[in-house]
Amino acid sequence: MRIPFVTPTPGLEPAKGPARPASGRADEPTASADESVHVRVSAESRALSLAADGDIDAAKVSRLKASIEAGTFRVDAREIAERIARGG
């Protein structure tokens, strides 16, 4: 499963073998390798993650969100097409 908008942490590598048993009671159930874990990252948490990077203009996001909610936001298709054609 790929999680978008996540920056890899340098120095971490995937495990190369089975996990060591956790310390604890022997009669406690443990997770097996056959169990699957599902994680959902909400749009809000992705936005918070991006905002933490400092590359987001929070005031601009607020203005755009307000204009979308008010129904006054207009898309300039020509400008979008030109940016796509320029590669950025």
C-alpha cells in the first residue's frame, strides 16, 4: 500500500527478517504476519502534514476555501492548460 504525501525518513530501512517477540506475558495474543492492517489518512491529516512542512500559505488556503464554499471560486481553464503545457 502506498501512502501519498509522506516524506520518507532518512536512515530507516525495512526489516530484513521476522520480528522479535515483544516483551510481555507469554499468554497474551500477538499479531501474526498473516494479519493485514488498514490505515486511512484523512484529507485533513494530509493537509496538516503539508502545513507542517511550511510550504503552505495558510491565509491563501483559507481565502480559497471560503470562496469555494461561497460559490464564487472560478477556474481559469486557459491558465491551467498553459501551466500544464509549460510543465509546472
